[in-house]
Amino acid sequence: MNNGREIGYNVLKWGDHMQSKQIELIKYMMENKAKVLTSQQLADVLNISIRSVKTYISQINEIGKGKAIISNKNGYTLNVPVAKNLLTHENIIIPQTYEERSTYLVKAFFLQHTNCLDLYLMADELYISDSTLKADVKKMNMRFKSFNIIFAIERDQIKLLGPEKNIRKLFSYILYEEVDNHYVDLQILKSNFKNIDIDSMLPIVKQIFSKNDYYINDLALRNMLLHLVIIIERIREGKTIPDLARGLQDKEGEDVCVSELCRKLEQQFSITMNEEERREIYILFKSSTNFVVTNGMQEVRELVGNEIVEETKELVYLIQQAYAVNLDTENFIIPFALHLKNLMLRAKNSTDIKNPMLESIQSQHLLLFDMALYVSLQLEKKHKIYISQDEVAFIALHIGGEIERQKNNNPKVRVVLLCPSYMNIESRLYNELLINFNSDINIVASVRDSHQVEELNFDLLISTVRIKLSVPCETAVISPFMTSGDKLEIQEKIESSLNNKKNKMLTRHFNDYFEKELFFLSNAALDKMEAIDILTSNLYDKEYVRKDYRDHVLMRERAACTGFGKIAIPHSVEMNAYKTCASVMICSKGIRWENQLVYVVLMIAINKLDNHVFKELYESLVIIFSEETNIELFKDCKTYEEFENTLKSIIG
């Protein structure tokens, strides 16, 4: 087996120190580390004699730093730390689960440049029986069903059958799944494709794009490089996509750019591409790059077409209607229309770009992700396409970027500066606050004495002295000479003040959104569907939602799980409830929500007339219920009144 390239696991290749049976012995004992094993048991498992067992154990203990296997009158036990060091020294990571083994097998096809593997050799390398491997291969046809390929066993051979295009997609998928956050950087490409000079490929791609006025972002560039090296590698192995002689039929500039790229790659790597291979690169190019726009909206219309521009504006309108967020600016519409053109092309060709920021956006910017998901569902419904969560995260970045640009127009935190007058310190601090925090704060007053503070209406007090006020308020005590630590303290207090504003809104409207008839306690463990059915049925009985509400809740749930931490906030993809409300379920034994256990479910229904409050309501609930200590308090609630008092005490 060629072990020159690595993807995830090291290809199993035993070192010079231990034989395969010795490693198999340690692995078996690792799986049964709590047991005392006899020589006979080990001999039966390894299919060797008792004498050989004793010899192997003696040799293992000589190799290890300390005894890896300890003997006593009842048999043998494993010294786990020493045994782990031995396996680490041998550079061995053995796949343990079916998912890990199936991934290993796909990589083996790729690393060995073959579509056929020896069944018994692979079983030996994986330290499983041939019957277990056969069962794994059958399961693989389900795991990788979407790639439209087949794993077959014929005459003790495992075969990979399917169109070359689909096999390449499978290889790129496996590589993305094996790296942290799905971010395939240059180092990973170099370590996995050592026979291809990545460093010489990168300037070729960049130079051609730059010369022809095409722009590609870093993530799309990494994605393009991965697919290009797979194409080059497979062509070198004689595995090409059948030539359908369709050619390139699009804009002249794009054709010229792609033709030049293909010609340079052929020269650099001594390969010949047929027209279908060139078409694959053309689609990759079209879905990854944008022409540099210099003349505004008119040029965008020429590049992407009126249909996509109008669809972008329609999506902007829908976001405004659903979330009361205005994205109707050229700063948003121009780059998003260009992005939408590429996204649609990727979706229609069943490809996407992995987004390494998906997890952080999904967990830390819930409302932003929800807005992007709403956009993707509109596109899916209209065009009958599938949009992955990675693509949803890119939409979220566009929306978030525009919201951030508009931040200066958002309500600011009202600040009072308290600083005794001495050597003009108060004026200098005032100016520093404006320089560092102008987009977030509005300084309503600068005062010298504490009694002046009591008369003012503000959100945050920034003071150079510690004072006691009759009414508690958010306070940042800083030094007369603002330090970096002071700036961090002020930023934290600004964010805390904004959260307090949202929480006060929740307190003010508590009785508008929550009510006793929408509160449920469960002492029995439930699953997600049971909880959703209970809450939606109640909303139907109260006539607060339309008949299709449950369908829209499940549509949102299928698009992306609404559970995070120990809370779930299911809601409809449409804001068409008859009444804005929040239905609550607390389950002390937990509700199985996909792969996690939640204890509080908040089902939100929004009337479109209240869409302006959705953002504040949603974010307030997320802030409060994402704190694990708060969840513990809510779990102890036995009545609606206790729930209300707990929520208000946390806000207070």
C-alpha cells in the first residue's frame, strides 16, 4: 500500500518494532482492559498457540518502557498508559467504528489508485473479521448513497463502481470530513497530494484570474485547488470522465480564462484533458469566481442577468417583512447577487463550498443563521434545489456583514461619564471614548459629582471613581488613563447594557407573550416529535396559529436543528401566527433532540405585525436560556408562577 499521502488516519503500516499479531494482541486487550484474560482466551482470539501468546507478551514488554502487559495467577491485564505509548510509537491509529472503517476504505481506494481492494487484506489491516468487513461494505452503500456509487464484493474483492465524476466527489467529501472545521488549507493539500506541486499551481490560478479581472475568495480558492488536484491525479491514473463533446458555451471572457487555465495545467503536469474534463473545470470556475465590478448595478445586471438581480431584491423584501431588517442597499445587493449566481450554479451541479465558520455561526449567531436559513428555504422552494448548511452559513456572512455596516444607525447605549475635573482629564477621556466606541455609545452627559448622576436617564455609567447609587445600574470603573484592560471592560459593559435592554423588553412584554395555558411540565422522558406535537396541538386549541403551523415548524427543523446546549427553540419558517406567543415545556428528565438532550423547549409563534419584536425576543431568550446555571433553575420550576418569577429574577 502506498503510504506517501495521508488523509486523516495514517495508512496502516506496521513499524519495525512490533509484529502485526503483537499489535492485534494489544488491541484486543485494549478493548477488554477491564478484564483479566487467560493465555487460552488470547490464543483463541489470535488463532495462535498458548506458547506463542507468552512469547509475544514477553517481546512486547521488552519493547515498551515499562511492562505493557502484567501477569498474575489469574491471567493477564493491560497497563493502559504503557500500551498506548507503544501504539503511538508505532504510529498506528486503528479505526474503531463502522464510520471510521468505511472512511478508511474509501481512502484506501484513492491512495492505492484503484477501484478494487483485497477483502482479506483490508480485514487484516482493520483488525476485524472478513464477515464484519462484508457487513460494513453493505452499510457503506447506505452511507454514501447520495453519491450514486456502489460498493460491491465479488470474488473476495471490494469494488468501487460508479461514474468517475461521482467517485471524485466522494474523494473530496472524505477529505473535507477528515479535517477540522472542514477547512482544507494549503498544508493539508500538500501533505495529501505529494506528487503534485501545489506551490506551482497556486500562482498559475491566481495570475490567470487576476489578468482576466476575476475575483475568488480564499475559501473558494481552496475548494477549487482541491478539485483541481483530484482531477489532475485521476487523469494521471488514466481515470477520466467520458468525453461527451459538449464543449464550452458561455461568455467569451470566461471561455478564454478557463481555456488558458486548462492549457497551463496540461503543460505544468504533463496531462491531456478531454472536453468533458475542461467542462468540469469550467463549472468549477463559474461557481467559484466573480468578475470584478467597477460600474455598479448596471454592470451586475450584465454579469448575472436581470432575473437574479430581481430575485435578490425580492429576498431583501422578504427579509424586511419577516425580520424587520432592511438590507436594501447596493452594499448588500451587488455582492449578494454575484454570490447568488454562483450558489445557484453550485446547487444545480450538486456541489458546494465547505464553510469552516459554519459551526461558530450556527452556535453563536442563531438569529443570523435563522435569517440565512429562511433565505435558503425560499430558494429551495422556488427552484427545487438543495442548499447545504455550509452554503447557508455563507448567506449568513453576507447578511451579517450588511447589518454590521449599518451598525452606526442602530440605537446606541446611552452613557454617562463621571470624572472629577483635574488637569483636563475628563475632556481627554471623553475624546478617547468617542474615538474607540463612537459606533456603540452616545455620551449623554459628562459629570463631576455623583449626585448629578441620579438625575440622568442612561444605560451605562463609566466612572473613574467607585460610587454607590440608589438605583443599581451597569457600571464600568476605569483608570484616569484608559488602558487596554479598561477598553475591554467598557466593551463588555456595552454588550451587557444592550442585553439588559433586550431583557427589559422581555420583562415589559412578558404577559403579552407568555401565559399559563401555554406552560407544560413533563416528568417523563420525551423525544423531539412528542414535544413538538404537544406544543403545536395546544397552540391549535388556543387558535393562535394556522393549520399549517406544525408543517412549517418541521420544515425549519429539517433545514437545521433548533436545539443547542440544553434548550430548543423550534419555530415556523413563516411569521403568520394569529397571535405572537411563546409556548414553554420543561422536562426534568430531558427531551432527546437529535443528538442532544434538552430540558427546556420554547416554541415561538410570531404574527407578522410583531416581526419588529422577533429579533429582540429571540435574542433575549437565547441569552437567558443558554446559561447552564439558568437551565438548572428552570428545571426546578413546578408551576407557571415559579417559571415567571425565575425568569424575572434572572433578568433583574
